[in-house]
Amino acid sequence: MPDYIINDQTDPNYFLSLGRTRGLVQRDYQDRFSGCYKGSVDWSMDIPTIPKSEWSDRIKEMESSKSRLSDIRNRANNGSPMKSLDQNGQGFCWAYSTAACVMLLRAAANMPYKRLSPHAVACKIYNFRDRGAWGALSMEFMSENGIPEESFWPQQSMSRSYDIDETWENAKKYRITEGWMDLDLNAYDREMSFEQVATCLLSRIPVVCDYNWWGHSVAAMDLVETSPGKFGTRILNSWTDSWGEQGTAVLEGDRAIPDGACAARVIIGA
Amino acid sequence: MKLKTLGTLLCLLFCAQLNAQKFDVTTVNGSISVSNQNVIKTQIFDENKSLIGEVKEESGSVKTSEQVVKILSVDTDASKVSVYADDVNRTPVVLPSAGKNRWLIPNAQKLWIEVKIIDFEKSIFDSKRIVVDKSDLPDKDPVGPSVAPIDLPGLRVLMVVESEMIPSYPKNQMDALFSEKLRLYLNEKCVKSKGEVPDLAPEWRMMDVDTKFEDTCDLVWCKALKRPMKSLPWIIISNGQTGYEGPLPQTLDEIIKLVEKY
């Protein structure tokens, strides 16, 4: 099936006109500077980046072996596709992008399929107010508290009645436990940041990507060669499967370079 | 000769000299013997061989003990070699010296180690970073075919990686590990979990070696992850009666061929 393409000509306001909400608020660097999160690991201490010269071949091989995260997503729900989440008109994209990454990590590890409830995370962080934030904030919360299944906190619910001990006991099963990397870099280093994102995606590690141009946070699944020598990302959005190509799109050119990015590597086992 | 050409030549000569310098960082398993006539130091390790306590007592006799360690060795022509180690909490850890350009790495925790070499006369300036995890006694062999690594009936497969090292693993091996063909094969061959529908996940996993589990370690995968692994990526195959534990084969065909035996 053809990809749904978002490129430099795409007007972000077009999505607003369709009633699609976003919710990215740029990170408060004075309060939460890069690498300050509990459990975060400095990239340079961990991972050599995969050189750009290898990207094209690796992408082709991953397509051929159907070993991309998008391929894994397509069979994640007991052989059926993992449906994309739905932030339902509220500005909680920054929690949905991280939740999607946790679900993708579980799928890659072949853990039982569970739909998680990002509204629980956002409600808890902002005391049930509909407010924007950035992906790393929800990543930090999920590394400390986890995220509950939808059977404990129904999707899109803002009800305080679900904010009970049992819910958060369940959430602990879905904690991010180790080594999530803070890929945020200064604007002048953004090319480097994209190399790190690409390395993660080629390693089948989903990445939470915040885009200021879009005012939106999404989960990146695959590195894509959009034209010879040019690369973008295939993202999983939180606007249901009716948007894009089954909830996904390919970001091209500058649109693909995130302003903030972080990645969970290890989650609680099941 | 034009100044620009001369500059280029000098630059090439300088780069060639830099490239010619040998700089290798290696680690090997080992152990050290500690003896003391007056003070006996006893270190206590838990079942994972993590150091959990230390007792010192006065004594008049000579006592000896043996410890498992790793030895960091730096092969370089540089005159100055510096080693900096941090633990998982980024707390600096001092590595005891073990002779020229050799250091002992305590085998109790995961460490991030940076090696810097400097020699102004030879124009050597370089650094390397490595991650060293704790390991089990080096004399433990993989489980033989007469032992089931997982004491439950049915085929179960666990593949273990260090996720932060995936970019440096052979790409064919990683393509195989995440490939649809292997996943479909394991879905078909492995037993299904006893959870409620639709949670009938086939009993195979691909996990990071540092994966944690909630509360108790009664899950089959938690127990399996605690088994000794000599290297990563690793594979554990069990049919309840017999099994295999060893390095993950390099190709998809080799992995499937290995699982087929059980």
C-alpha cells in the first residue's frame, strides 16, 4: 500500500482543519535539561551510531526480511495489526507517543498484546487538566510509575474514579526500566540527533519524536529511504487507523528531523 | 610548492601518523587470589554473584580466597593511559591497577568505561568507550542436551540481547532475529501461554539481558534470564526434557535449524 507522505510542503494547519488535535509544548530546558531524567543514559556512552553510508542497504534488508517495527506492528495483535491509539481531541499526544513505543517494544519482544491507556499518564501528570507537554515528560513518568492497561483505565477517560491503587499496581507491569536515551540536542546538532534516531530505528528501537513544526509528538517506527540518498521516518500517529495509511505516515526532508526525541530500550518483562 | 599543497601534504602525513597508532582495548575473564596475614576480608556474593556485603576480621593466620574479575588491557604506544569507570548510577568507580596498562574490573556490576590515551611527543590523542557487564565463572559450560533449561513441558525459546549493543551486532543476525519468517516459525512451533484469550502468546521471547520483572521471579522468562550466559546475543531452547543454551546463530537458517532439533 502507498505511504501517506508528509513533506516540506505539508501545511500543519491542514490537520487542524480536519479537527485533529496535537498538544506538543516545547520542553522547558531550564527546569528539565537534556539528560537529567532518572534512568537516562548518555548516548555516547552506549551506542555507536550506524553510519549513513549503511542506511540504504540496511533498510532494503529489513524490508526484505520484514523485520521492521512496522512489520512487527502489523502482526502484534495475535497476528493482526496493532491498532493505533486515539487521543480523541485532547492535547495528550506527548503521552500517546510514548505509550505507542512501549506497545511496540512489547510486540518486538513477543510479550502478550495489551492496549495501554495514555490518558491515565497525562491525567496523572497534569491533575486531570487537558494540557500539552513533550514526549520525554511522559517517558519519565512511565519509567517511574508505568502505564495501566485500558481495562484498568478506559481509553480517553478523564474520570478520577480510575485513579486508584489497583490501576497503578497494574501500571507497574508496563514500566520503562532501563537505558532510555535522551536524544535531545541543541538546534545546531540536529543532524547528529537524526543519526541517533536512525540508529535506534535500524535497531528496532521505537523513538518518541517531538516536532515543533507540527506541534505534535508521535512514535517513529522505521527509517525510510524516500529517494536515493534521502531519508525520512515512518511514524505511528495517535489519530486512529482512519488517518494516513492505517495510522501511519512517512515524514520526508526536514519534516522528519525531530526537535526532541527519546527512546525506551528496556521495559518490564512478561 | 604552493602553500595550500604543502598544508594538504602535512595534514595527510599527520593523519597517516595518527592512523598508524595502535590502540586496542580488550577485556578478558580472570580471577584474583587475595591473602592477608592480619586482616581477612570476606566478600559476600548473592546468587547472581553481585557483591552484597563485606566482612573484615582480625586473624593471625594466612588465608587465601579467589575472586572472579575481568582484566582490562590497553594496547597502545602512548605514554599516558587514563581509565575512567562509572556504574549504572553514574557514580565513579576506581579500577585497581594490575600492571602496565592493565586494570582489574570488579565483577559485581555493569560499568561504563572510558579509556583515554595521550602522548604529546607522538601526537597520539584518542579515546574509546566500552560497556562491561558482570559475568559468571568462566568455567561454566552451556547446558548440555540432557538438561532442560526450562523445566516446563513444550517448546520454549528465549533470545537474549543487550539492546544498546544491537547497532554493533552483525546486521544479518539482527535481521534474522526480528524477521517475520522466524517469528511465524516460532509462533507455530512454540507452546501457547495459558492466559485468557486473546492472550495466548506463543511461548518465545526476545528480551534485553537487563529486563526486570515485577515483584517475584516466578515467571518462566525471569528464571530463564537468570541463567548464566557467556556472551550475547544468546539463545535458550527448551522442550521440557532437553534443550540448548549458547550463542545465537548468525543466520536465520541456522537459528531455525537449531530450534528444529528440539
